[in-house]
Amino acid sequence: MAEIPSLDDATRTQLEAAAFRRLVEHFRSRTDVQNVDVMTLAGVCRNCLAKWYRAAAEERGVALTDEAAREIIYGMPYAEWKATHQK
């Protein structure tokens, strides 16, 4: 079993945020991969991330619509992404 270093809350949050940003960038760069394919294989997709993002915002008192959360994840309006990349 690997030794996991002890992290303070701020460092852990920074690492989690960096990993999340990298995942979002990866999804943005892989427009050839459809949400349904990711959902079938992993049980999660871009829309799931957007919903989790919106829920986290709401938990912190930040009003965010589903559409705004999707735009944050997709890097563009969802309708534009669908028209451009969805097969």
C-alpha cells in the first residue's frame, strides 16, 4: 500500500481543484468523445460535472443555473457545443 502524505485542508483543496481543472481541460480537448460514451464506460460525463459544480456553488450560497454551470465545464454555451461536436 502506498504511503499517502498528510495534507492540510488548504493544500488538499488546492490539489483537488487542480485535478478538477485538468479533468475539465481534458474533456474540453476531447470533443471527439461523446457524453454517452463516457457515461456508458465511467458512469459520469460532462453534464454530471456541471451538475456537481452547480450543487457545490449552491451549497456555498452562489446562485448558478444549470446552463451557466455547463458553460463553465464545456468552455462554451452547451447549445453551441452540441451543434459543433455532438454526433
